[in-house]
Amino acid sequence: MNNKPLIIANWKMNPSSQKEVKRLWDSIKEGIKKNKEAEIIVCPPFIWLSFFSGVLEKLGAQDCFWENKGAYTGEISSLMLKDLGCQYVIVGHSERRKYFGESDEIINRKLKAVLKNRMKPVFCVGEETRDSLNGNGKQINEMGLIVGEQLEKGLIGISTERIREIIFAYEPIWAIGTGQACLPDDAMKARLFIRKILSKLYSRETAEKARIVYGGSIDSKNVSDYVKNAKMDGILVGGASINASEFNKIVEKIG
């Protein structure tokens, strides 16, 4: 098992031009190359993947389709991504669930496709709202209800051998892009809960070896809280990953 902390940079739909891509890369590449203490994965938009093919040691994609080929207009398969040099694929990101209506069944298909093509999925799970109260005034554990269901449905038919290739990303939706990061203690509880579910579905040994990262309003000021204090296995960085100065600080703090 690789014990190096993970830094997964999800550029989302950015930057918008080749010139900006080159400028961003030129500003962060030295920090990435110098850092030997972390495993740094960059996930640019599909259109910029060829720019990084053969350049980045750890290249990831933000999504894929579940079939290798066929009449699926506009889609990109995990087989195509592998040919470009991708080793990782983000699957089930909350924005895919929200804007494209991706169900747990679709996410399960994508996970299987990525694993079949010998790449590592970054499987995202997370609740939409903070804990709320039911009609009787009793607190509802949103994280437990939602994350448990996402894991159980998303992992249907995936063997113990394959599960070891999956990186789990806990990303509470209410914390993404809001500046309201999840408290480190809550992130730790989510990490323990994910391990509990994996232990139930597979084994305690499998659960303990799983790599679990946190995503949601990560910046250079709070990154240490999650990696060191909450003992997450790394971070999934969104907005801060396209801010060269901020991302360099994050890489330096984890290095």
C-alpha cells in the first residue's frame, strides 16, 4: 500500500485556452516535480489531456463513459483515456450527479469500466446538506444515510481484488465551492464511517487499507487540518488547483 498522501487536482472546466493551460502548468510544474512526499494527480478537462500525455507522471480524467466504444455521441471511454496515458479517473463527482443526473447505477457502471481497463477510479461520495431535523425534532445523520447508500449501490459487483484499486473521496456537497469547509472532526467521522461500510461489504483488512481523501473548499490554510489532524489519506482540490499561487502552497505544505 502506498502511504504517500494524495493531492488530486480537479481543474473542472478550466482553463479555457491553450495559452492559459501552459501558463498554469509552467507556474506549478516545479513544485510538483520537487515534491517527493506526496502523490500528485492532475485532472484537466478532456481537451487538454493530450497536452499532458507523457508530461505528467500522474494524469487523471474527470469522467468517462461506461462502454469502450460505440454510438455514444460526445462521450469518451476509459479505454481512450488509458491510451492517452491516464492512470486515474474521477467517478461520481457531485457535479456529475447534480447537473447530469448520474445515478448510483450509472456510477457503478463507470467504476467497473475504469477498473476493467486497469486504471484507478477516484470514487466520490457525499451528502447534499448538513445534518437536519426530522418532523419529531430528532437529528438526521445525512452523511450516514446518503454516503452509506452511495457506497453500497456504487460498489455492487466489484470484487475485493478490484476494490483495492479505488480511491474514495468524501466530498460533502454543501462544502464544495462555498468556502464552508467541513470541520476536520467531521471529515474524520466520515472517514471512519466509510471504513465501517467497506468492512461490512468486504472485510476489515480491505477497509483499513482503503485510501480515503477529503474534498470541499480546500485551501492552503486548512489543508493540514485534513491530512494531519483528520488523518485523511489526501485531498481532492477544486478551485484552489487552478490558482497557481494557492496550489503551490498546498503542495509545499503536504511536501
